[in-house]
Amino acid sequence: MSTHEEIPHESVSVFQKRWRKFKSLKRGWYSFLLLSFLFLLSFANPLLVSNRALVVKYDGQFYFPAISGHIEARDLGQRAIGEARYRELKTQYDEAGGGNFVLLPPYPFHPNENLLSEPDLLGSPPHAPSGRHWMGTDDRGRDVFARLVYGFRISLAFGLGVVTFSYLIGVTIGAILGYFGGIVDIIAQRFVEIWSGMPFLYTVIIISSVVKPGVVGLVFLLVLWRWMGLTFYMRGEFYREKSKDYVAAAIAQGESHASTIFRHILPNSLTPVVSFAPFALVGAIFSLVSLDFLGFGVPAPTASWGELVNQGKQNINSWHLVFFPLGALFSTLIMVVFIGEAVREAFDPKVFSRLR
């Protein structure tokens, strides 16, 4: 009897191996962590970057404007019409004393707020960066940092929405074409070719001249064109995979078409799809920036990176309107590219192939 007990080897799936490989690629892994953290943090923007106070104590009563929303100025002892101006209210309470106080967000400016009445902003906009306004103001007197922060969430959410829905449509249609082939493939391919021949930009201009689409409308418009490229990849993958023995075995066992497509072939065809996803996200974000730059993007006064880039072009001597928007766009896209490179290397079929 052997004195040394055999240590069982850990059973690791291909996905776990790919995940470990992805984590070992530090540039892509750290970019993924940072971008994910910033995107999740952006959902707390109303608590971090806003002109509404987090907490107001007045005459022994507490108010939470950041959560409850609009509060009349006169209800908080301020001589103004409409919603309370919390930065001025904080100054008023601090000077008067008496136990009343205002707790403002860390960066107390809203992206759509006109700041021309601020005492520290002299002259006409755009204003240069300062200790109070970290990235200055745009040509309408709005805080650039606040608009960049809110624009980041819109841009990334827009890109993720476009990629998700275009992938769902493209993968499904490509799988059907590649699996069934024949007359189904021929007819559907002609439809895809006709649809892909329609000019995207002209169509968006025509639609925008009739109705101004919001973020959801723009996601829908881009999805109408973005799914077609992925369809060709999935069609080719299914043509390659369906000729293999495991597909014939699944059909011989009586598996339905849907089960054969989605349970057997699809998991073995997703490598190129997953590898292309980060680069598709780059394209979607850049498409939104381009549409905003041309004036056919999200409706004003929504915070938009493309609109800030356009302001930088129109105010080329205001360096902060050129450097900060382009820097934010470049930093975000380069992180997505790093993630894409790491995903592509981790999902390389040659690395963890069972066939040697």
C-alpha cells in the first residue's frame, strides 16, 4: 500500500479557465474593474453631483431634497420663488446660526444648471477651471465636470443597451440561418442585404426632423442596423458546428430544433461573439457621440459628450472644452479596448482546446 495518498485534481471548466486567464491579463482586468466601478457609481450621481441638498434641517424639521425632490424656497425660510436654492440657503443658515443647516452633495452643481449668477464667475462663458468648478463651464454657463459625469452614465448605458439588443437579434437570426440553411437562408440573406443597403445616417436625419428621439429611441434606431454584422458571424459558426458529430447525436436522440440550437450548438459558437462585444461597445458609444456632435443625438439639455466635443470645436481657444471632453472619451474607449483585447485573448479557442 502506498504511503502517499493521491491528491485529486481540481475539475475546472473551460469557462473557469478563461475567466482565470482574463484576470491574469492585468491591463484588461483592471480596466474592467475600474469601468464597472465608475458605471455603478454613476447611478449615485443625484447624491454625489447635484444642486439639491442631501439633508436640510429647518426649525427642528428634517428635509431630504435629493430623495423627495422639489421643495419650495419659502418652506425653508428662503426669500425666493420656486424651488429652494440650496447653496445660497447653506450660506444663509451658516450666517444666521440657530441650529439650521444644509448638507450639500460633494459636488453641488447640476449638469443642466445655469451658473451665470454665481458671484465667482465673472465675464461671459465659457469660464476656465477653478477650485469651485473643477473643469470650468461650457458656453452656456453650465458646469463641465457635472455634464461629463452624467454624460458618462448615458453613454455607457446607451452602448450596453445597443450591444445587448443587437446581439440578441443578431445571434438568434444568425443561428436560425446557419442551422436550417437552404431556402430559409437564401430568402433571409436577401432581406439582410436589402436592409443593410439603407443609409443609416440619412434615415436618422429624416426621423429626427419629424420627431426628436430620446435615448431609448436612439438605442432602437441603432439596433435596427447593428444586428446585421453579427448575423453573418453566427451564420458561419453554425454552418461549421452543425456538421460535427455531437449535433448529429443530439438530433438522433430526438432533440428539438430549439434545443439543438440553443443547448448544443450555441454554447460552442459564442467565442467570436464574446470577443467582439467590447469592440461593439466602443462603436456604439462612438456612434452616440457622433450623432450628438452632428445635432441628431439625445435632446437638449441632456448631458452629452458629443455636445461638449462640439462646443470644444466652436470654442477652440477654451482649452478646457477641448481637453476634458476628449480626454474623458479617450479614457473610456481605451479602457473598453483593453477589456476587449483581454477577452479576445482569454477566449482564444487555441488556448484551451481539448484537441491537441
